[in-house]
Amino acid sequence: MGFAPGSLYLVVQTPGPVSSDIGISLLATTSFADCPADLDPLFVPGGDGTPAQMRNIVLPLLGAIPVDERVVFDRNRVTAAGISAGLDFALALAARRSPAG
């Protein structure tokens, strides 16, 4: 069953295995061209920047105001910072999207 039965897309330019920096692979099944236009939510993985680089350099360039929070909701956007913040991000988003949230 799962959280998003029949509606979870792992999207890349060319479908196929995508390896992480530690060798774990995910199988991306949908290309950007074939991806539905009305995804909700859309997750964009981070890059190689450190949280300090993002906070002090990138966020101000984007007009964002850094805050001392691990997970931040801003209108229809949510961001997380830190090496293990992905789990915090997922739990916070699931709580917001649940019927009780």
C-alpha cells in the first residue's frame, strides 16, 4: 500500500539506476518529459554544499532569510538542513499532510 500508492515518481533526465555517493542506487522510472505536471509534493535532493554554505551564501542570494530551524515551512515550500534532516523533513511533511495534521 504505502504513502503514495500509484503516484510516486522518481524523476531524472534519463530513467535508470541513480547511485548515491555511498553506492546505494534508486531506480528512477520517469523522465522529465514524461513526468506529470501536477506533482504534489515535489522533492528536490540536496547537493554537495554544507549547511553553513547554504545558510550563509546561497540563501541570501535567493532572497531567503535564514532561520535556526531544522525544518522550515514557507507557504507551499518546505526545506530541511543537516546531514540527517531528511528524516525530520519526511516526518514533518507526513504530519502536515495527515488528516489529523
